[in-house]
Amino acid sequence: MYFGEKLKKNLFLFLVAISFSSFAEEDDIDCGNAFTTIDINRCAGIELELAKKELKKYLLASFEYHLLEPKLVQSIKLAQKDRQTHTHSHC
């Protein structure tokens, strides 16, 4: 039984190594032609991070623009917090 367990362990380690080597090729993704689930998910993650950065940029600009209206800024912050809570609970 020892040989079978060793074979299973080596096969598992081999499969893990192959999986991680595919993740190492992140820079080679063409998101316009993503085909595999892994590539599609990576591209979606990249797109999500870009959208978060853009949202943050506009929120900060809005806070600065409405600097003299603290109640409005507070309302925007509360609305953003509610939106994030909704997004995290439904996605």
C-alpha cells in the first residue's frame, strides 16, 4: 500500500506544480480573446480593479468639489458604503 500512497502524493504534487505554472503566465493574457475560464476570470479581475480605481478617482473628486458642503459629502460616503454592502452581499 505504501507504493500507491507515494504515487498519489507525487501525482498530486505534479498536478499542483502544473496548475501554478499556468498562473505564472499572467502577462500573456489577451483579454480580448480570453477563452479558458481561468483567463476570463483573470481578465474580469483586471477589469474590476480598473473600475475600482476609476470609481475612487471620481469619489475623491466629488468630495473635493463639494468640500464646502459637508452634509452632501457625508451623504455620498454613506451611499457609497451602502452600495458596497449591497455589492458584497449579492456578488
